[in-house]
Amino acid sequence: MNVLSHAHGDHLYGDAPGDVVCSGLTARLANVRRDGERIEAGSHPAVELYPAGHIAGSRATLVDAGDARVLYTGDISTRDRFYLDGFEPPSADVLVIETTYGKPAYTFPPQATVERELVDWLDDTDGPVVLFGYALGRAQKLQLLVDRSSRDRLFVSDAIAALNEPIAAATGVEFGAERWDREAELGANDALVLPTQLNKLAWVESLVESTDATTVGVSGWAVEDAFKYRGGYDVTFPLSDHCDFEELLSVVERVDPERVHTQHGFADEFARHLTRRGYDATTLKRNQTSISDF
């Protein structure tokens, strides 16, 4: 049995597995991202999927192991936003939880505040803007925020446009962006949304320089000033698709597990914090193939 939590590249397969338990939308997005390697969404009688609130199609997995209920979160967010409902965790005996922002320093401002500040900034800023976010997830939310602003036109890369299509079909949300053509001109009141990894490509830097565009980095890591300087952004906003530290704690409390296993990000730090709170918490290790492999 193979379970796919969502279609971000760091969670996708290298070679397409035969049977995959995932949401139908995750399968469609994975097929867009893994051209030529098609999968179909399947199910398993011992597995129940819960909307994870991370990106479109993302699911947490509850496995009935007979003697225990094991909840694997994948990446999660408990905040309702845009077309996503926040993760509502079920109870479980064993919890495997992501800890991307598993340190107290990573506490985000209220979602509505960040959205309002970004839209106000778009309205108040002169000249074109180039916004950077993950092609799947952040980029779609940035498009909806630009649509709330007074910007004249919105452009996206081909990769983002291709991912927009299955999300729009599944959610009924219309993004309304045009595909960016490098021969096109970026006007004074236009916005362009690009995948984060394109930030320092030569053609992007040339476009920014020739149009005097303002660059915007959007990520939960933007709670740190270092994020702005690492990315070379002019402006940053802490808009995230993950739980922050306090939200992670809330998930653990609501699941009320006998054991917790932390993974990814600040896994050791979060496990130690949970231990101080009285939980039996342990970090999963790289290349570990089962929960018992310590």
C-alpha cells in the first residue's frame, strides 16, 4: 500500500507506484507534475483520508493497524483560507506529525491580517511587481490576492497555469491569469506570479531590472528577516500553508495520542518540547522504514 499525502515535489514518488491511496485531485496534480507517469487514486479498507488543509487535494492518513490507530499528518494547516478548510484532526493512538515550524519563534500573524497587508501593499505600490511562491499552493493563493487588488493584469508561468486547471475544476475557483510570454511587456500596474525556484534565473533578473519591478517573497519563513536577504527580495510577507508552532501544539492536544513521532523541519526541537509537556515523543530518523526502526 502506497499513500500520497499531496503533490508537492518533496512528497512525490520517483517512479510511479502501482497502487496509490490519495485524493482524486492529488492524483490529477501528480500527473501534471510527473509527465508520462500516470497514477490513479485508490483506497484501502484500513485507511481513512482527512483533508489536511495544506494545499488543494492534500490529505492526512488515519491507519487502523488493528492494535492501534496511527495518524500520519503529512503537511498540514489548521487555518481556513481561500478554497481550503483547515485540518480537523481525528483522535489516534500514535501521531506522526510534520514539524516544519516546530520552534516557538515561528508564530504567524493572523491569516486575515497578512492577506489584507499584502493586498494593501499591491494597491499602494507603484510599478510592476513579481511575486514568488511555490507553483502548487502558494502561487494559486497569490493569484487570488492579486485579484482582490487594483492591479490591471495578472500573469503566471506555464507551470503555474497548468496546475491552475485541475484546481479550478475541483474547487470552482477561477484564477483569471494570463500565461506569461517572455516577449510580452510587464506594464506599470501588472503583477507576475512565478515559482520560487525561478527567483535568481538570469531572465528573471533581467526582467526585474528592465522594468524596475519590485520583487516579493511569500513564505512562512518570512517571519525571519534572513528570508528576505537570502532570496534577495525587496519585500516579504509571512503567508504559509503550514501550521505554525502554536498550531502544531494544538493538533497534538486534539489528537491526544499515546505516542508522538516528529518529522521534517525542527523535529528534534518539537519532540523535546512535547516531552517537557509530558508526551512520549520521538523523532523519526532519515531512511527509517517503519515506526519501530529506532
